Amino acid sequence: MKTFLTPALVAITLLFTGCASTTEGGAVGASRSQLLLVSSAELDQMAAQSYAKLKAEASAKGILNTNAAMLARVRAVAARIAPQTAVFRADAPRWQWEVNLITSDQLNAFCMPGGKIMFYTGLVSRLNLSDDEIAVVMGHEIAHALREHSREQVSQAAAAQTAIGIGTQLLGLGGGTSQLTEAAYEALVATRFSRSHESEADRIGLELTARAGYNPQAGVSLWQKMASAGSTGGGDFLSSHPSDSSRVQQIQALLPTVMPLYQATRR
């Protein structure tokens, strides 16, 4: 009996020692225990490689950074938000931040680990986004990177593979094979997060928006536009970012907390 239980207990112990929180502080609250079995440096490297590949493919197609005015807008918003990330993570302002723009009708945007941001022109032009609304999207996507939601997803996949491996060993079925590379790719480029991850990103992102001097009330109009676009074919962004009424309600509930931060920047 002990022969089988010992490796299982060791593996479970390793899983629990991989729990930590990637952010702290902030007015909206941003600290909770996360399962983090994959190193941050490892995932940052994978993100940088994936981002470089995406840029190269877009450049080869002639769709990278073709709208100079829009590129300047999104980069200006990012430049104001990036320093505010120190509220949640001291190391984040020193990330190798990069912002690029892909010409596409897709309603899409994301921020990979380490601050690699990509906006799609369709998101800005089709929804006629103001700078404040761009900031809400930007803050939201940066929040995913700050909280390392992709790393958390990959770690959960690793934990599941470990559990499968333990189970098959106990049953005498042989070892399971890890699919971490595939899981990491999905977490980096699929941009599909759980509702709890989306809720965290909304909270942190709204605070980043306010601290950068953008009106967080734009979060309400943004997601109302998203909801309208969803009824007419919203594309990838809306398939992974549910824009239901509860989301707008959460943002409205956060406004009393974040509006004073915004108002302080106007003095």
C-alpha cells in the first residue's frame, strides 16, 4: 500500500507548494492563491516567440501597423497605463512592453505574458471606440498578463496531467504523457479565459484605466457596444469575452471605488 501512496502524496505536495499570488495591492483587491507550476520566465519566453511569429506572419501579409493614426492612439494609451501596473506588480513597468496593430475586421485584442499587446483595427473602427474605451480594453487585457492567467491555465493543465499520471500508475495502466506545449499555446493565443479570470481582469483593468487618467465609466459604454456587436457577429473577441448584463452591473458597482482615482488625475 505504501509503495503506491508515496509518489501520489509527493506529487500532491508539489502541487500545493506551487500556490502563490502574482499580484497584490490595488483599490479593487487583486490577491488570491493561484496554482503556478510553470515558471514565469518560461512562459514569457514562449509568449515572446509566439508574438514574434504572429508579427512576422502579419508583416508578410502586409497587415501589420498599416494604420499609423490608430497605431499611435493605442500605443499612447498603453504608454499611460503601463506605469500604473506597479500598483499591482513592482516588476511590471520594467517588462519589455510592445504594442502592435493588425489590420483586420476582427473584434480582437490581447496582451501576452510580459506585456506583448496586439490590437486589431476592427475592434476600434467597427465599434468606433473612444480613447477611454480603448483604455478599458487595454487595461482589461493587461490585467490578464499581470495576474498571469495564461500561466495559471498551463499550470492547471500540468496538474491535471500529473493527476492522470498518478491515477494510471495506481491502476497499473502506464504513465500519462503531458501536453503542456499544446496547453501553453492555447493559453497564449486562444485568449479564452474562465469567468472568474474575466471578472478579475475587469476589476484590475478598470482600476488601471482610472489611474492612467481615462474615464472608467467608459467600461459601461464599451460592453454595451460589445453586446450590440455580439448580435451581429462579434467574432473571436466576443466568443471569449462574454458581454452579458451581469458584466456591466459589475463595472457599475466598481465605479464608486475607481472614479476617485480617475478624478485625482484631473486635478
